[in-house]
Amino acid sequence: MTYSGALFFKRAREYTLVMMEYVKHVGNLRLYIRKDKEDAANFFAKDISRKLKEFRDVERRDVLFLSSGGSALAALDRIDESVIGPYLTIGIFDERHDPSNRTSNYAQLRKTIFYKRAVSRGCRLIDTTTQKGQTPGDLADFYEHELRGWRVRHPRGAIMATMGVAAEDGHTAGIMPFPEDPIRFHDLFERERWIVAYDTGEKNPFRLRVTTTLTFLRYVDIIGIYLIGVEKGAMFRRLMDGDDYVELPGRIIKTLPRGAVYTDTALVKSAGYAVPGKFS
């Protein structure tokens, strides 16, 4: 290639990067773009550790710490062990009713190093595995009672959650989209309850969900959204381009007051956004 040809392609690439939008926030939440999945997981855990330490040592607050399943759950193992202690009550952000508990998110939490550290360091744990004879409604009532009881015992306590958004339909926690029935969406997720049980029907292979609601989500003090991978790029673009969370529940994160979104360059590029120069 000639010098003039190389210069043309260099300038064309620079022009394309200028024209692409560079995103720094998702609603009120700061967007952190890291080089790859490994870098994103490490940064996510480091930032969560920093915030937990601040709650414990600076604000002197007990913390209810809830995690969704999936990739966010796996990243918990990277949290600094020194910030895990008795001031923490730990649970799952959404659950699957399953008498065998093979698909239970809490059962998956038990397999993590983070869980073993929580047990050994005296954290309180809210076990949401399905007990013998327990219906989805029973499990929802139990978890509702646990969360509200924690709030009563810790009026100054902070609620912190980590969660993701699904690539295929944009659901978050166990909150599925209902564009065909907005009234049902409202009745399920925006009434007074913090936890609801319902059958997703054909919307999800794990049909019997016991999930936190949007009502509860708005009580969360700080949120960490963990979104990584090229496969989530199209969903992230849809999330950013609209506000209707009945159609795409993950859009609710844009209304939350405090927290951050942690992602990688693969997702950002796939969504059609520019990435920081050091990663381009």
C-alpha cells in the first residue's frame, strides 16, 4: 500500500471514530468500559469492594447485599476478602422455584468462593432454595418477610445489588417483558410487594420465578450492573435507544439514582458505540 493510501485509511478510521457516539453514562449510572471480560470482572470486583469498605468504615452502615445469577455471580469471587464480614447480609436478587434446587440461583451462589468466605467470616445469609412442600407463593412470602425484616432491624442500613440484563429479551432479575400486556406488568412488578412469584409461560425456560420487583429496586441505594460480551451489544443498543421498560425491563436501570455499569469493549463496539482511545 502506498503512503497516500495508508494515510487515507488512517484518516477514514479516525473520522469514523469521531462520528461514533462515545457513551459515558447509562441514565444516572456511570459507564466503565474495560479492555476485555477479564479486565471488566476485575474492575467490577475492585469497585464493589471499595464501596463495601466505604459503607463499613466511613458510613458505619450494615449492608444488604443481593446478587443476580449468571456472570455477575461468578465475578463475586474476585471481591476483596477483607471487606466481607458480619455487617453483611447476603442473598439473591431473583430466584427460581425448583423443588430439586438444580436451577436455584442460591444453590449456584453456594458453589462460589465468595459464599464460602461469607460463611467463614460471619455474614448472615438468606437461603432462598426451595424447601420441601414450599410453593412459589410460600417462597415469595418468606423472602418478602426476610427483606422487610432486615429493613426494620437496620433502618440506616444500605441496600446494594449487582445484576445483569439478558441478551435475548432484555429482562433483568426475574422481570420479563410484557409489551403485549402492560397492565399485567404493572400489577406484577410495580405494586406494593418487594417479591412476587409468577409463571413466565413461554417467555423463559425457567418458568416459575420468585423475583424482586421494580418497587424494591427503587429502594436500592447503589447498583452494580455487569454487562459483558459481544452477544449483548444489540440489546444494549436497544436499551439505550428507548425508555419503555415494559418492552425491555433492563431500561429501568436508567432511572436508578446511584451506581455504575461495567462492560467491555466487545459489547460497546457491537452496540455501535466508540470505545476509549487506549482500547481502539
